[in-house]
Amino acid sequence: MRHPRRIAPALGLLFFVLVVLAIRPAALRAHTVSVAPPDQLGKVNFPTSCVADVQPTIEKGVALLHSFQYKESEQMFTEAAKRDPKCAMAYWGKAMIHATDRPELAAEGLEAARHYAAIAPDSAHALHMPSHIFVRLGLWQDSINSNIAANTSGAHAAEMHLAESHYQTHAMDFLSYSYLQSGQEAKAREVIEHTDHVVGASEESKAEHRAYFTARTALELHRWKEAAALPVPATRKEWLDTVYWARAIGAARSGDVTGAETDVKELTQLVAGREKRARKEGYGVSNEKATDLREAEAWLAFAKGNPDEALQELRAAADRQDKNGGESVSVPAREMLADMLLELKRPAEALAEYKIVLKNSPNRFDGLLGAARSAQATGDAQSFYAKLAEICGPGADRPELTEAKTYLAQK
């Protein structure tokens, strides 16, 4: 399931205020309203025109906001709004969850990101949060370091019954992604195996996260037959949208039209259920077709020999994703569009799309590789292959790196 992985940082302003306030959260508490006494959330001076007895609630909400406890922060601002409906800052506080999360702003938070974990070394979430900036900028080793520390801290907090398992699995999500982008397949697969050892996680949660990591890994590595044959775990069906998304694309790209049709049908039902639940819970749902469903249907159309329809679907998905700021740890729809153009032997068009991908998601392994392959047909691929070699350190083991090394050795 893709939506739990869409947590991203509020950049710029939030990081600036965070550093100024020098907030020092203690070890993470479970997701309850009273996650910690006020003195463990740092000191906040945030005067408002709200009624006096709401002011402490507003300030606690601000403190939680700047320590990235978004759920608890929203609860504080919601409570403030109920107690004082004319308190405009309560609605401002609710609107500030991820309000400035845009790829083009990520660089502004880098300096603060590098310092933030030192402010709250006991907080798994604080150790993890800088990696949202690192991933946005394609700084894979920084992200790896951040999330190894966050996972370790989260496991310790869970052992002490001070945190949910989510703080481990969220860090593992970014760790897996960063290993994949730095060419470390074996390390990415180790993360999958570690899902069985997440402290405090239920067996159902372990199965769901294993399925999610396995599905994304297969697609990132372009192992289409592996993706098509992904096992369907015995877990709640509403958690299986990522599995069927990956199975559908894997089958289509393996030439198995029948298998792809079956999995797209399953995905269609799961997306409909997902959107129904979202509406019931009061979340806004776009009238546009879901991106994962568009992607699966596009590759099915391509496998059926309808490239124009396929390209139209992927372009719509890519444009929507770019408009919304994209996602930090998923395969960009525009990269799929570029892949399809390259398969259609339209390298110049493919290269143009890969360049957009790399602007929004710098240093993606497959983005650089696809750009290099496209550039070989249209010009000089050296800069893309050189960058690919640069982001992949000694532990990189993806076989595609041989292609890059061979090309560079000839120049």
C-alpha cells in the first residue's frame, strides 16, 4: 500500500523555526494526545489573539509541529479550534502539516537537516526526518546514515514501550529506497528480511511491510518476472494495492497480458475501496484516476500494442504527480513515461523526460541509467554514466553498473 509512505517534511520555514527554538524532544511516545509533558517538547513563545485558556494548547501544537509529531500536533490545533472557533491560528496550525513540501525548496533545508538530529538524538523520528531532505536532493549516503540511526533508536524505544513500530518501518522505507538508488541491491534486500524483526510489530504489519518493500524493490530493479510473480500475503486485502500494482506492471512488461489484466482488475477494486474509505474518513479525494492505477493500465495498454493510449495515460499520471510535488520514495510516473518512450525507440523524447525526472528527483539510479542510454543514441552519455558511478559507492552491486564502467573506460 503506497499512501502510508507519503510522509514528507515541511521545509524552509519549519526548519528555520525549529533550529531557532532548539526544541529538545525526549524519546518518542506512542501516538496519544499527551505524548509528553510540555517541558519535554521544548519551550515555545508563540503569542496569539486566541482566548487565554487556549494559548497553552496552541503552543503545545506548535512544539509538536516542529518536532514532526504531525498527528498529535493536528489534534492540538483541532482541540484549540473547538474551544475557540474564532482562533484563526488554530486553522493555520492544521494547514501547516507539510505546507511547504516542494522539491524546489529542499535545498533550503539542507543545513538545518544536517544539524537537526544532534538536537534530539533520543528521538527516532528526529533522526529520520532529515532524510526527507537528503532523499529530495539525492544524497543517498546521508539518508542511509540517518535511517540506520533512526531504526536503531526506534527499536530501542519500542523495547522500552515508548514508541510504535511505525518509527522503525518508516525509517526502513527510506533506507531501502536509498540503498536502491545507490546501487546496493543486497542491502536493499536485507531491509526486506529485517521486516521479520521489527520490535513491537504485529505479524500482520510485518507481512504488509515485507510485501510493500518486496514489490517496490522488484520494480526499482526492473525485475519484471519477479514482480509479476509476487506472492500475495494473507493479510487485509486493502493493504495489497502495492502488490497488485507491481504484479500488474511486472506482468505487462513481461508480455503476460492475461496476468496483467487479472492484476489490474484486482487493483481497480482496491483503489475504489481505498478512495471510498478516504471519503468516509473525511479526506479529500481527487476526481482524477489514481496514479498507481493509471500506471498499471498504461503498461497493460502498451503490452496490448496500444502505445498512444499508454503514453497518454502515463503522461497524465506524470503531470498530476509533478503538480502535486511528486513522492519521495516511489518510482516517478514520468520515469515510467521515459522508459516507455525509450522502448518505442524515441530516445530524444525519452531523454527530455528523464531530465525532468532528475530535476525533481536528483540522482535516481534508473533515471540516470535511462538518461545515459537515451543519450547514447542522441549524443554524449558520459555525464550521466559518470554521475551514476559517482553516487554508487564501494557496496554497489547492481549489474547495470558494469555498463556504466565499460562506457566510461572507453572515453
